Amino acid sequence: MAWLALPLTVGAALGEAFAGCSGPVRWTAAGLAWTVWFLGLVATYVAHPIGLTTLRLAGPAALVAGVAATVAGRPDPWVALSAVVVAVAAATLALHPATADRCVDGASYGPEQRVALAVPLPLLLGPLPLAWAVTAAGVVTGPLLLAAGVWPAGAIATVVGVGAAAAAIRSVHGLSNRFIVLVPAGFVLHDRAALLDPVLFTRDAVDALGPALAGTTAYDLTLGATGLVIEAHLTVPLNLPIRTGRNDSTMTLCEAVLFSPLRPGRFLAIAASHRLPVG
């Protein structure tokens, strides 16, 4: 519902913010806003990792647009308040852990269930916001400059911006493809940031699965993610393809591993239902 209300709230504030601009600029800004809103709307109804990437980009965009429009346009106080409140709600729901789980699980097939992995803290503190900023600037700047009649700068900004935005979106989408797949035989850790290839941990290979204890010596595959860390202790050591470069890895013998589901409680509940040794 929050996303459906964006045109009536943030859209109204944006309309007042661009009221003093030329017709082409207003139409271009409106076209960009409607496009982002429509893509976000589709993503809220069609569960898929692509939708998760869309929401992780469009949610903050709605919030920034709402705040910027209220500051620059100085709309009626009630319009400003509704724009900010609805934008905060839309961004919060877009970035909620339950949304991530729903989106990654939307690509499941057969009896499997998928659970999203937490985004590593080092990426949350810098690269991810930067990727969002590059995407937003790359998509918006060029078309607005062209609409304003600034042809040379607009053309350059469009070409450079589209290329930069495509690279940034690809990086963000890589985070949407980090998840755990629970299957009848056990679970698969699908994390190309930590492992060169997905790894299946069969039920017989897992001795215990539960919250990691302080001082554990298990191999850390969390990449610095915060929150409750899950430890899988193995019955026999397994060789894991630990990523060391874009297409390189080192086979590492591990007796136990650590990973960070975005919603660890839900992961453990599903694992127990799959008869994995949770405890």
C-alpha cells in the first residue's frame, strides 16, 4: 500500500518542486519518476531476485526524492509530511529482511526453499550506498540535462551515466543472488562473493547446526555481516572453493563454517523442518 500511495504523496511534492522548470524538464522528471515507481510496483508483486535488486535501488530513491522534494519545493505542510511519511514507509518495506526472503524464494522450484544472506557490513558502509548514488545519478542526470537543452553535457552524461549505472546495478544484483537453498538432501550455500561455486552440505555431512558460540574456530564465510551468525559443524571436513579472485579460488579443508542468514530464526526453523540437526 505504501508503494501505491507514492504518486499521490511523493509525486505531488515532486510536482511542486519542478513547477518552475520548463515543460520538457517537468515531463522528463515525471517520466523518470513514473518509470521507477512502476518498476518498484512490479517488484513488490513479482517475487524474484531481480525484484529484490529493483527494490533495493528504488526504495531509497523514493525516500531521497520525497525528502529532496519537500526541501526544494517547499510544498504545503500536509503534502510535505505525507510525502516523507509514505517515502519512509515504502523504503523501509523495500529494504525489510522479509522482503529479501520473499524475493529470493520466488526463484525456488520444486521442494526447495531459499533464505537470503545478510549483506556484509563493509559493503553497507560504503560500496552499496555508492552503487545506489551512481545508479541514481547515471539514470537521472543525462536526461534532465538534455531536457533542459544542455546538449553536449547531456549527451556525455547520458552515455557515461548509463554505463556506470549498468555496472552499479550488476554489483547490487550480485548481492541479491546470495542465499541459502534448503533442499531434501540438506542445504546449499550459494554465495559467489565467498565461494567460487555453490556448495551442498548434505544432511549426513552436518553434525550440528545452530548459533555460533564465542571463540569458535569455524571458517568464517560471513564476509563481515552483522547479526546472529550460524555455525554448521561437519561430521567430516569438506574442501570448499574459497574465492580469492574474480575467477580464482583456493580449496580449503573446513571442519565447520560460519554464515549469516538475513533472518537466522527463520532459517533454523526451515532447517529443522528439513530434518537437519538443529540445536
